[in-house]
Amino acid sequence: MNKRVNPEILRQLSAPDPGHAALMAGLSDRHGIIVELIGNRPFHYVDFPVHGNIGDLLIMHGTLAFFERYHLVPRISAAAFAYDPRWIRGGDVVIFHGGGNFGDLYYEYGTQALREAVVRTRPENRIVVLPQTIYFSSAEEKRRSAKLFRTHPDVHICVRDQASYQVAHEFTEHVYLLPDMAHQLYPILPLYDTAAGALRISRMDSEKKQTGETADFEVAATTDWPLVVGDRESRIDRFRRAMRMTYRLGLGWGGNKVLSRLWISYSGKLINDAVALFSTHDRVITDRLHGHILACLLSKPNTVLDNSYGKNSAYVRAWTGSSDLVSLQTA
């Protein structure tokens, strides 16, 4: 990623300012509770994303910046498809990547199943879920999963909004309302000094809201994360296949260390491409949560539209709505 201003310097400069800079710096400071949950114990960082969703990559790089900020080094880092719970030793803390996949919306990708497997088989290890939005389309599936989580005495779930906070208490008594980990990347500097026209980041997937949007926006360009990534998806797929092969050959987490470092470097370039795109526009309109968050990291004015189940509006109301740069459009 592009070189960033030292956050500590920015915090000193913006401390008296009640505006956007002070708000953003304050959000990144809230993650200190996670340091206390890890303590001095070795920990695993599990389920880092190996795909082209820029939002998930921002969360990953924000998490890595958080580790660096607090001088934390994971004993093991792995994607969900290349992680074996048998690697967990007594006393290890298992840290699950944050985002929006806690629930049954993306169950086919296996992350929720992996969390449940660790909960079921490792009752003696602390489990921490980094800030998530929780969403279950099936009430029965939610009850089943919550019943399992309740059998574990040391599960800690961080959530990004009030609705998820209420649901998380069905899973554990240890619940924390925290902003998204991508806020650790603040501030990101625009790559260009001049910008013109609005950019619209509009979802193309199952979370796109089908009805209720009434406003027409004058925009200079419209795109979405898959279009930003473009034909580089084939290279991303090679990373996934290489990690799976290393795992299946029994080379374990050690064999994935080199691949993980290469992937972190390459995914940083994908984020830079998104930063370059945002830098050419003076405003962002988006129904992508991390379209909104990236605009905030860049201190760009942005208008937030909702996704299919209210994730975006819930986040803005919890964290960023007081910024003069942020406006929320709801039906």
C-alpha cells in the first residue's frame, strides 16, 4: 500500500478537532480491548481472505496494521481453507478474521463451519472473533449455531453494529461493540492532488438491495470490486490453488508462510488500485460498506446506500454518521 502518515502524528495534530479526523483516529483507538483479550499468549490469525473483495482485503490489512501497532506477531496465519484446528496447542488464542460472514449467508465458503469446528473441539482455548456483522436468514440455523457456541466458556465476539450486538449475546456473554478493523489504516493519502466527479461503487452480488432506492445520482463512473480487480482474478485463483495444494500435501502452516507473505504483498497492490480509483473522484456513492469506509480513510465525502439487510445503515449509525463527510440515504 501507499506510504501513510504516521497515525500517532495525526492524532496529535487532530486531537482538539471534533471533525472527521478526530472521529477516525478515535475509532482506530477502540481496538485496544483486543490486545487485552490476546494477552501474552501465542495466537493464530485464521480466515484471512484470499480473493478479490477489496473490502475484505482492507479488513485484512487493517488487522495486520493493528498487529504491527501493538507489536503482536501471530504464531500461525492461515486462510480458512488451509487451516487445521489440530495445529492449536494448549494456551493458544484463536483469532478469527472480521467482516460480514458470521451467519448463514456465505455458509458454503466454510468459514462459519470452521468457527463451529474450533468451538466444538477446543473448549480449553480462548476464541476471539474480530468485528463482524452477524446475519442469519434462518432462525433455526441461528438457534443451532448459538446453542453450540454456548457450550464454549471462552468465546469472545466483536461486532460492528447494535443489531449484531443483540444477536451475539445469544452466542456468548462476552460481546464487544467495535468498529471495523480497516479503520487501523487511517489515514490513507490520495494518490492524486486533483479529482473530479462522483464515483459510484454498486454491488453486483446477493447483498444488493433490489428495491427502495429512490434518489438519482449524477456520477462520472460506476463500478464494483470485481470490476476493479478485473482479469487479475486469475492470478488470485493461482494463490488459492497453491495454498490448497501446500495444505493437502501435508506441508502444514509452515509451508504456507512464504505464500502468505507473497499474497499480503500482492493484495496490497489491489488495495492501491482501489485507492487510485477513489483518488480520481471527489465524492463516492456506494452500497458497499467498505466503499464507504475506504472513502472515510481517504477523507472523501461519501453517500451511503443500504445493502439487502441493513448492514451499511447500521454501521453508519454506530460509528461514522457524525462525520460531516458522510451522508446516509435510506428508503
